[in-house]
Amino acid sequence: MKQYKFKFNLHKRYFDIGYSITNYLKYFILLFGAVSFQKNISLNLTIYIAFAYIIFCYIFGWAWVKFGWYEAEIEVGNHFNIFVNEVRKKLLMKKRAKAR
């Protein structure tokens, strides 16, 4: 795999994680933009807020991965995944058989 492809997708993943966790904030930005449009207020503030939100999504996603919250999120999902539970039981049975 090319290094630039990996880096691009890593940074995209940071943004995607931050965006998916803070997804509901976009509706407040949309509402603020609609109100400012209706009241003939400059839309520049809405654009600045949206741009800050994009940057915040990236930083939040990076921190989510960096401090281990992403792994914890995956592990919680694995507790409810039937396939993962079956594999873990099978591996545990093999480990116990080798210990005998």
C-alpha cells in the first residue's frame, strides 16, 4: 500500500469518527444558519462556525483514537457480536485443551 493512501485514509478516519460522534451539532449550525438567513444577518458567522466544526471533528476524532476510546468502542460492539463471541469461546476451548 502506498504511504500517501494510508495517510489520507487515516486523516479521513479521524474526521469521520469525530463527525459521527458529534453529528447532532450540525443541526444546530443549520438552524443557526437558517435563522440568520431569515433575519438578514450576515452568513459569514455561520460559515466560520461550520469551518470551526469541521476542524473540531478532525481534532475530536484524533483524540478519540489517540486516547483509546475507539478501541473501547469496538470492544463494546464485540460484546454484542455473536460471531466474535463464538470465536472467543472456540479460542478459549483450544487454550484450555493445550493447557492440559
